[in-house]
Amino acid sequence: MNGIWIFVSSLLAGIAASMGVGGGAILLLYLTAFAGMNQLTAQGINLIFFLPIAIIAVCIHAKNKLINYKSAVICIAFGFVGVWCGLWLTKIISEELLRKLFAILLIYMGLRELFAKNKKKEKDR
């Protein structure tokens, strides 16, 4: 039964990640809440999971001319800085605090999306 849930959560995470809408969040939720992994291990698995999916998605988006390379280079540069800051922070903060911060981020993103879509629909009327 556990294998089915791994398959389903990975499939959903892959689909969401290829569209750029947070597949990692789906996988992290499964790994921490249902598979019982600690937060740092789940994040490591999520990063490894993301690499091949990101490569495929970039190839498809590049083929369809959907990538602004100038913006991508800027994002990558600051992303590297963010990685080093994140690695440094994981050595300072506890896993419990990391889990809480991740939960707050997910709630914030969900509420923001919920209300942003409603505002967009109201503007279209």
C-alpha cells in the first residue's frame, strides 16, 4: 500500500513541478506527514527528485520559447546565494522550527493564491 502512495505523490509532484507550481511542496508534505521522514531528509530527497524533472521541464519550455534567459540568469545567480544562506541556516535553526516555518510558508502561499485568483476573477467581471 505504501508503494501506491509513493507513486501517486511522486506523480502529482512531478506534474505540478513541470508546470512550475510547487511540486516540491506536495512531495515534502507526503514525505514528512505520511511517510514519517524528518524535514531535512525529506528536503534532500525533494532536491534529488527535482533535478531530472527540472531538466525535462526546461527542455520543453525552451523548445516552446517560454524562457526569458536574462531573467533566468539573474534568478540563478541569486538562487545560488539563497542556497548557501539556506545551508547556513539549517545548521543554526532546529528541525522543529524549520517544519513550522515551512508550514507557515505553505499556508501563506495557499491563502495568497486563493485571494489573488478571486481578485483576478473580480477584475475580469
